[in-house]
Amino acid sequence: MYLNCHSFHSLRYGTIPLTELVQQAVICGVKTMALTDINTVTGIYDFIKTCEEVNIKPLVGIEFRCNHQLRYIGLAKNADGLAEMNRFLTKHNFENSPLPLTAPSFNSVCIIYPFENRPMELKDQEYIGITPDQLPKLFLPEWKALLHKMVILQSVTFRTKREFNLHKILRAIDTNVILSKLTVDDYCKTSEVMIPLEELLVKFEEYPQIIANTQELMDECHFEFDFKTPKNKKYYSGSQESDRQLLTNLAQEGLFKKYGVDNSQATARVEKELKVIDQLEFSGYFLITWDIIQYSTSQGFLHIGRGSGANSIVSYCLGITDICPIELDLYFERFLNVNRKSPPDFDIDWSWKERDTILRYIFDKYGADHVAFCGTNVEFKYRSIFREVGKVFGLPKEELDLLAKNPMQLHDKNPIVKLVQEYGMLLEKYPNQRSMHSCGILISEEPITNYTPLEMPPKGFPIVLFDMHIAEDIGFEKFDILSQRGIGHIDDSVKLIEKNRGIKVDIRDTSLSKNEAKANYFLSHGKTIGCFYIESPAMRGLLRRLKCDNYKTLVAASSIIRPGVAQSGMMKEYIFRHNHPDKFEYFHEVFKEQLGETYGVMVYQEDVIKIALHYAGLPAADGDILRRAMSGKGRSKAALQKVKDNYFACCAQKGHPVKLSEEIYRQIESFAGYSFCKAHSASYAVESYQSLYLKVYYPIEFMVAVINNQGGFYRTEVYVHEAKMSGATIQNPCVNKSDYETTLYRIDVYLGLMHLEGLESKLAHFIVNEREKNGEFNSLEDFINRIPIGIEGIQILIFIGAFRFTGKTKNQLLVIARLILVNFKPENRNLMLLQEPIKEYTLPILERSPFEDAFDEIELLSFPVSCTPFDLLQTKYRGDVMAKDLLSHHKKTVKMLAYLISRKHVPTKMGTMYFGTWIDIEGEYFDTAHFTKSLEKYPFQGGGCYLLLGNVEVDYHFPTITVTKMAKMPFIPDPRYSNTNDRQYKVHEQIREDVSMTHRAPYPQEHEINLPRHKMST
């Protein structure tokens, strides 16, 4: 009898989590119920499963609303009915058109109109919904005549008075008004709760026909869904047999190309994998992925195939990945096996500039009716909750900022804030809005609207209304089409090298870069700024601690930097054992046999599985639960507890000592953060090597590519510094030399117009296009005549020196610009056939301080170009020690002058600490540690130069200064404002620093981890 139930998937309306909605139906004795969330089917598949578990017949449908007004409710009689509603809603979503007042003529959908909105005529399968409080109206003859078309409409939106208040808060958030401004039409009736079925039937006992109509409608609807059958496009070439044959032929071609004609090990593995792929009917999945790669290659695009797909030699032979699984002993079963229920997973990266081209190809090739992005639910999160709820209660922006930025214990204790906290915490983890999954694409066999309506976000690619987890549950294998700036660095570097030097670099040939001697030297010394995944201070420090000079060590480093490995203490233990391989024992033979390559330390997801299987003898299914827990994909506490109990039972059966088993499980459990599978780390390591090779041999081109891809870990200034250290001459933007992006002429790097703060992007592009179309600008007057620009834009370009080719000073150019623009008429701005001779003005010679240009640059670029930050200091002192000398100052106190590059916040049990990264006067990098007590007295005070006093600690070849004192050093006053004291230090505030915050529990200290380094008794 409940034909209109809302879960919290009715965004900013429903208040009941899906499973709790079904549990309430059980309590109320409900045997049939419908989920009809507003304009969505997000929850129907979980709803069906949950209902079947408790023997409730699930009906699925949609409540159609337009501009917050209920139009009608649709219930699917079968799968065709759901598809009809999905297509109807999709059409209106795409057209952004209002829903009609009456429903279309559906074939397999029952429509329920609310009592007050019924149309003049009702079609077959259309009903009027009557609520208990509307029953007195049925005494009127005009309504009695329609009894045969009436059904019970007891809507469900909330459970308690508290949830009703929460519902009103959600409605206020959605309508963007404060709570007191809501009208009764904005929220549901106070009667929209689920009551025991018997009570509901009593309310309608005088109208048995309505009860019978309702029962008849429910009996008419039989929506069944097959969760087991794959929903992806079934075949690439038309049939399973032709797919199998094509995949076999392609794999054989790749096998000969990669391994030669007589590699028996590779041949056997290819045959084994092809058999499993065919058995699981995944040939089409492989071939579609191969097809996408073929198109990418034909366009000259660079891609990186990573993730567990790199465990497959077939994917390596097809060119999907660049990782040889034999070289790294990667086992295919981690990716695909006959016992694995979840689908395979290829993660493929392209440059962020080229990804949309790949997406367009996929949508065009496989059809708009069959391709869509996965959706995702954006949940209410801590900061957004308090902002959203605080606004509803009318709090001003200043208070909202305090609520959002501070932990709850620091909030005010007034009654309003307590209400904000109370209702805000109720909303935590509730879905707030739908969005597009960053990379997951579904390619379906049937029209995708058979399963869901589609929405069209601003990005221009349709999305389904459920997330990746539901997609997997109902039988979809997503294709992960990702983008990253690291590939853009590599791709643009190769193009720049050919353009600037005439050299073609085949960076796809990984043998060129992997384990190349000079690249390995840079790697071991942490000279990796700009390189994908290995440029952060933490990673550069790790590379130096490991003296990482080969591919396999880099693969391990790529994984042990991950939070899960570091949290467990295994990163520190790996560093120790790598540097002292003779100072530890494998505390059990299983660790030596299975983890010998990583010194008995668990580094990859597979290592957890190996130990669980080979030490305890856990079944493969339990190993998969562990794997999913380690990767963050499945975190069922009940499932993990079951595995834990089974682990100890299996250990006891094998006769293992309890203490030994407990220690091993402790290590497994401590590894429960995010970690990489080995294939993923290997893929990252290959890409890191590619970028490092380009940095080593073509550093200027590489850094320009990094700048044009908007950097990586650091701000633009750092990459400009790297280019300069590599021999480049850095030039400020110029209207005749600069493009929108940074350009390179041999070793001259002209910063792009995009970097000028205050210059509109549209105008910057117009300048470049006009120059390309009609030639360089001859003068400032010529520029003003050709470019639609006002005095503000002209001043930005003058102050940065973009007209220095004229030979005139900035002051002279400013006078000319103002004289021209005073009487300038925009309608006369065009290319005149007969240019009037330029009027020469007699201009005064105004003296400029040599540092005025530097402050112009800081104001417009946020960093100086014409000098270094050290040149702007009031002091001439440059420190006692340089970064290059720190290795020889172990345990010594040093005083250094340095420019702040970045700092990273790290939580510890003693309080906040920071790691800092700096450059000295010679441009070399070094690192510092700032503990809580030091920070209390000597905090960071923003970007700039600091005098540092501290003690040097060399930890496995990597020096760090533990700072005891520091002081920010004053820059000279801005000479441009020598006559106004209030502006002399204003621009200094624009000098930046990179700050990264870490929100996690403190890592345990070494004595708390206590990983055994000696054999334990068995």
C-alpha cells in the first residue's frame, strides 16, 4: 500500500537511508512497497536487493517533479516500463525543458496523480492518489464517480519529528532560503511517515474499492532484475568466437614483437590468459580497450595503461600497458581468474588536453544510446555541512567561516550553533548532489536508458544516475579513461624537443628511459622536480634514503610512499633493510620465500594476500576480501572479522604458535590503508622514468612543458626556477614573442600571457590570434589600434614589460597610452589601409629604481624574474652553509638563509609539525623539520626568505635540518611607493609558498611498531 516512498536519494528532500527505509517497512508489516525517489532511480537496485532479503515485493518508479512541484508518480510494470520512464526523463534533462503537467502515454507504466493535480481525463493505467486526510472530499458526487480510479497514496519522506525538521532544513538548502522563509508548499506534509499497514488499512476501511484498486495495481507491477548477467557491450566483432579469434591473433602478433619467436615462458602465459579471458567472456572488453588505444596511437597521443590490468601479458602484447609481467613476476590471477566475480579493471591515462578527444571517439564509435559516464554521489562533508546548515539558520559569513574551519569543540556554545551541529551531524554522509565520476565510462549492450535516466552536466558527456559500485553490482564493467598532467608533461616535451631542436624522441620506447644510467644518477640524488609522482619532498627524500638507482627499487618506492605502508611502519623498515641487508633475519620462512624481493616487508597489496594464503592457508575468496579491504574498495567490518576469525582457525590447524600468528596478523591489519598493487606501482615507475629521462637530457623543454601543463606538486615559480637552473634565459611576457602558454626559442623562455594576473583569458587569446593573423605589432599605438583593450589591460602589459621591443621605458609607454586612450574611439579600431604616421611625443626622462621591475613582476606574476628573491633582501648575509655541504655537517648546528618553497603539515601525537622545502642562494634544494615546540615560538609567516638555525640529521644519505629557531627576513620597501608608507610592503604579501595539509591520524613511532628483525620460533 506504500506506493510513494522517498529515500535520501531524493536529494535535499528525503531523510531516510535506503536500508533503514526497508527495515521500517518490515517493522510496519509491509509486504509490498515502491521506491519512487524524485527524478531519479539511483537507489532502486540496492532497494531491490534489500527488499528481497526480507521478503518484501519491491516496486520501482520515479516521482516526477518540476520546479519543486509534484506532477505525477510513475511505477514500472516491468523492465520496459522503467526504460520508458528513463527515456522520458532523459529527454527533458537533455533539453532542460519543464516536465509536462500530464504524463505521456506510457505502455508499461502505471501513473498516479496527486488528488489536487488530476487531469480532466484519465487514460488506462492512470490513477488518482488519495491520502487519508483527503477522504472526506469523497462524499462529493463528482469524486465518487472516480472511485474506480483511486489508490491509496501514503507518501513516506521522514520518520520522526527530528527528521521532519531535517527535511525542512534540506528544503531550505535546496531553495537557498533561510528556514523562516520556507512556505508550506516548499516541504512535505507532516503525515508523510510510514505507519503500520493495519493502521493504514483501517483509515480506508469505508472505501474497500480503493484498497482493492491499490492491491490490483501492486499485483500488476512485476519488476524483476537479473544482477548476474553482464550488461557491457557483449562483443566487439559480432560474436564470441570472432572476438576470441581476433584477440588471439592480436596477442600472437604482440607476443612476437615483444618477446621474439621462441620465448616459451611468454607463449605459455599468453595461451593460459587467453583461455581464462574466453572462459569468462571478456574478449570483447579487451578488444574495445585495444580499439581505443589504436585510435589514440593513430592520433599520435601518448597513453599510460596502469592498474591491475598491467598484470596481464595479453594487455602488454596488445599495447594497452607497457609493463612486462614476467619481468616483475606479476601474476595474472590478481587481475582476472575464474573464481573472481568482480570485473577486470584497466586504468588508462591520457594528457588532460587530449582526453576529451578520446571520449568523443568512444561516444561516437559505440553510440550515444550506449555510452555514459558513471555518476557519483557528492555527500555532505564536514565543512560543507556547517556552511549549508548555518546559512539556513541565518548565520553571517564570518560565523560560517569559523564553523567550517574549526573543529566542533572550538565552536561557540550558543543555542543556534548547537542546532547547526545537531542537524549537521545528522546529514553527514547523506548524498547532497549528483556529479560525474572522474573517469569511469559504461559501454552497454542494450540502450543505457534501459537501466537509468541520463543527465547532461556542463562537461558535455551524459552521466547515469548511479555510482560505480551499483554499476558493478548490476553487471557493468567500467572503462577508466583518465587524464593527468604528468602525461601532458611528457607529450608536450617531446613535441617541444622536435620543434626546438629538430630531434625526435620515441618516448614510447620504454627501454630508452628505464634504468638509463644518467637518469638513475638523478633519481638516486632526488633531482626529480617536475617528474611524475617522484617530485614531492617526501618522495625525493625517500629516493635519497634508498639511493634508488634502478627500476625495481623505484617500483617499490612508488608503493611504500603510500599512506598504508607508511602508517604500518613498513616504509621505515624497508628503508632499514634496503640499506642494511645483513642486519635482519626473516622471522618466518614464508616471508623469505614470498617477499624476498622486498626484504620480507609487505609493500604491495599482493603481499598481504601472499602471506595470508601461504602462511595461514586461507582460501582464495578470503584473500580477495583482504585485497579489496587493502585497496579501499570494500570495507565491510563484518566480512573482515570473518576473515580474521578464519585466519586464526587456519593457523591453529597448521600448528603455528599463537604469538607468531598474532604478530603476522598485526602486520596485515596495520597495512589496511591505501596501498598499490605491484602492477600499478610498476606503471607509475615507467612514467616517472619517461619524465625523468626528458628532464635529464632536455631540461629546458621539459620544464616549459611542465609550466604549460600548469605544474605538478609545486607552483609555477618553482618550475621557472628549475628552467633557469638548467640554463634557460627567462623572459617576461611579450606581445610579439609570447603565446597564451609559455614559449621557447632555443634557450629563451618567454612566459605566457596566461600567467599575468588581471589579464582576461579571452583578451590574451585575442592578442595571440591577431598577431598570427596580421603580423607582429610595430608599436604601442599599433597594438591599441588592433586590440580591443582598455587602460587597465594596457597597464598590466606595460608594467610586465610586454612592449620592451619599442625601446621606450615603462613610464614613457604609460604616458603614450593615456594620451592615446583619452580621445580614442573604439569604433575606429581597425586595420587602416593607410596608417597615419605615429605622432612623436617629447617625453620626460623619469628615473626608475632597478628593483621596480621586480616588484612589478611580483604583483603580476607573484614572483620576481629580473632578479632573485635574495636580491630584494635588506641584509647582505647569505648564510654560513650551502645545501650542497649539508651531508658533511651531520649532528652539527648550521645557520642558513633560504627561500621558502613549500611546507607540509603533519599531525603527530605531540601536536602539529611541518616539513619545509627551501632553496639557498645557489638555487639548490634542502629540507627542514619543524616540531611543535619550535613552531610555537618560531612559526611560518608566509612566503619569503628566512634565517634558519638548526641541527643537521643525515638519515640514510638524506640530510634534514631540525629547526630550532627561524625568522622571516625583511625585503626592501617597494620603491614604486616611496612616497606612501602604507603601500611600501603591500605587494610583499603576494610572494607565495606551497602549503599542503594532511588530515589523518598520526603515524605510530618506531618503538610502537616494533617490527621483528629476528626469526621467531615456530
